[in-house]
Amino acid sequence: MQRLLKKRCETPLKDIIENAFLTLFEVEPIFDSDHDQKYDVTSVSFVSETPLYLEKFQDWFGNLLQTRGQDILRSKGILDFVGEEERYVFQGVHMLMDASPMGPWPKDKEKTSRVVFIGRNLDTMDLERGFEGCKSV
């Protein structure tokens, strides 16, 4: 590979392109190598037709973010809370989360809470227990 040491913007474009083209053939292609890397990134989602208690959800989700926030890459959902006419939407990245009312539920749609988590080393059973514990049963 040839080094192109010149003053700023004085290297002819032809030299740059020729140099880059030649070095492409000197690089071992990444796509041919065997990859033994394992990525523990998974997703899990839950649905509930039973309304959730707002306070229980806030407690559970807040604790979840404090204890497992680094492993939760993304979270999002639409929530139906007991006594609320509006649906609530939330989205999060790691330990940051934002939630707000999204307006009333459409009249032709059932009120259904849905949450999705994308992350590393997610404990599906633990997440499910936590979500189920927010239901108003």
C-alpha cells in the first residue's frame, strides 16, 4: 500500500482511487471467515386483554430498568390501565424510558396491552411474571 503524504487537498483523485482499489485485494474478506461469535440478543413480547394497574406497572418497570437496564436495548408498548380512557404508549432505550397518553382507544379495537423487549440475556420467565403481576385480576 502506498502512502499518500501531501498537503491538504493536494493529492490527485486518481492517486487516491488507484491506491484504494489496489488495497482492496490485499484485505482478507470478512464474509468468508467462520464466525463463532454468539450474540445473546433476543426479543420477547407479552399481550394482555386484562387492564393493568398503573402503580404496579410503574413499580415493576422502574425496578426492571434499575436492575436490568443495561441489558434492555429497546422496550416499547401500548398499555391499557384500569380506569383510564386513553391508551398509553411507552418506549425506552436501556435505562431511559418515556411514556405518554396516546389518545382514546379506537372504537373498533379491543383494549389490549402489548409490550416488547429487545435485549441481552433476557429472562423470559421473570419478565412474564413481572408483567402478569401488573394485571388487575
